[in-house]
Amino acid sequence: MPNAADHRSVPHPSLKRDAALPLQNERAEKQTVAWPQHVTELHVHLGGSVPLYRLWEIAIERGIRGVSAGYQDFVNLLEVSGKGRIDLDSYLEVYEKVELIQSGPASVRESVITAVHRAHRTGGMVRIDPTAKSLSHECLFDVSRLELRWNPLKRTGAPFLKGSHAGLYDLDRVIKSAIDAVEDVEIGFRGAISVGHIFCFGRDLTFEANLALARKTRLWREKSRTIIGIDLAGPESLNPLSDPRKLQEMKIAFDEAGPGLGRTVHVGETEHVDLETFIRTVETLNPARVGHPIAALRAFWDRRDDRGLKLLQERNIVCELCVKSNLLTGAVRNLEEYGRLIQTLDQHEVQYTFSSDAPALQGSSLAQELLLLLEASAATPEQLLRALAVAEHASFLQPPTQHRNKPSAERA
Ligand SMILES: [Zn+2]
């Protein structure tokens, strides 16, 4: 069970909010930003959304073997923000441990409830500590719509599904548990947050495993509105989809999941995906959004090859950017380069949003990610507000009610 004492001292974000909060550093002090009261966060992984102390408690509760030699060891193992720069593959290895702890209907349920609560309580916070307990009650906005992405197959307890599709836990029960958790937590919040599941296919899974997940996605999608989309995630180094046969197999899995689902794809985050593969992947899987499409930007910067950016612009594809995550994995080298990235997307009229990717593992919040860009002059207030507005209409969730959509200046 969640540790109530850890939550008691944290007031609900709505108890303290300034419509236009002055920023703290010297340059930004003169600026005020009319943050919207409610925002949508659309790129957050379940595996990166449960605070470490909660994962530790779940691991102890479930008797998970070999997670670590003690709590500090556990934190050292999983806290990516303390590791400096790590490559994407090492970053994903952390996820594998988390996925094992989150396996089974009961752990999935706890994880979903904790993840939603974390997003709503801390998503707008200016300062939080690594366990996501508030140090400050300053809140820029509420996260009122959350898209939570994860791979149900990787919550069946099969150790990372290497060579086997059959886990300890029943896949249907895992999915049903997650659906029930969302319905229950929405009732608990009395409509203050709406949540949808995005199921991630795995670059590291076999075709048969992805196909099995697709069929379950179709089945449960017909039963529940809470399943809103599909994604492709996992190590690009292992399966960049440069092999046309593997790309075709992924298309079959995507199509098998059925119509009416939003499509997003992690593609081009690392150099393992070249521009040709990036373009073919987007053309074949036909996503409405892409995660971290850095390959399209590097091709333009390095060779003035703008085909990737043009493709994104022509298809009106929205780029999902995650600042801290991109810096941690080295996908983007520094904040200066991030500023260049945002500028390049604007010049090519490509839409983008900002999300926190793995806020609990990175000890961050969406508000912090935005302020990071602002305080480094990597983005202007206008660019950040536009990105938040793009997230509203690019979400796979139902549109929010009218009063939620208005910026704070308009509400006054
Ligand atoms: Zn991601």
C-alpha cells in the first residue's frame, strides 16, 4: 500500500497556483508566462512513472528476487538522473528491472494508480525531490490529461521475454487490471484527470510476440475506451527496422491492433536509425506522432538533407520531445543544441510537444522540463505555450471540456 505519511504533507496542486508565476533566475525574473491551468502530457512511460521508494515497496511486497542488496543499492541501480549521461540501451536496461517489479495484475494496478497520482500531484511542480515528494508547492499548472504508455507483455513476468512469450501472469488479467485501475482512479479524482493507455510494441520482441500483443490490444480496445493508442519502443540498436521484412512485420502488428487507435512511434532517437530508415518507418507505420525524431534533424544539420523534416511537415506529424531524457541519453548534446532543434522545427513548420518521459526515474516534472528550456534561453515562452497547445489537440484522449482549454489570462 502507498505510504500515506509521504503524501500527507503535500497539498493538492490546485491549492496553490499563480496565474502568471514570475520565474526565479535573474534573466527570467522579468518574464511572466501565462501558463494554462490544465495541460496534457502525452509521452510518459509507466516504467518511469512510479517513484523509486514505491517500486522498492512493491518489490519487497511481492518477494521479487535479486532486485538489489538494499534500498540505497536499489536507488543507485535505478535512478537514471544520478548516472550522468547513459546510452539508450543502458537506459532501457533500467526499464527492464522496473518492468519485472511491475509484473502481474496487482503490481500493474498499483503502478497505474501511483503513476496517475504522481502526474497530477507533481507534474506542474517547479521543484521536487527524486522520490517525487514535494519540496515546494509552487505549481505552474495541473496535468489533467495523461497518456500512459507501456508494454503489457513485459508485465507478465517473463524475464524480458528473451526467447519466450509465456510469462508467469496472464496477459488478459494484466490488461484488465490496468483498465480497471484507470477507471477507478478517474472516479477517485472526480474527473480532475483523464487517462488513457498506449500499448508499446517492442523492437526487442519477436514478430509473434508483437502480434500476440496486437490481438489482445484489439480485443480489449473493443471493451474499454481507456486504450487509446499504440507505440513502438525498445532498443533501436537491436532492431532499427532497416530490414524491410522486419519493418513489414511491424506494420502487420500495427494493423492487427485494429482501426481507431492513435499511432505514435519512437524513431530516430539514436544513430542506429539513419534517415532512409526513419523515412521508411514513418511511411510504413503511418503515425500521427513520433517520439524523439532526432535523425531527421541531424540529417538536416549535417548534410542539409531536409527530407525527414519535410515528411513530418507534410503529414502534419507531431514530434514528442522529452528534454531531460534526450540530454541523459545524449540524443541531444546540450541545451544549446536543444534550442537549435526547436528553432529548426519551427523553421520547417513541424509541430512539437514536450513531455517528461520517465519523470520518477529522472526525478523531474513537466514544469521543470519547460523551465529548463526557458532559463537556458533554449525556448521562448511563446514556443512553450504553443507546444502545450499542440499537446491538447494532438492527444489521443477525448478533447477536454471547454473551461479547461482556456489559458489563465482568458479565464481572468
Ligand atoms: Zn519514450
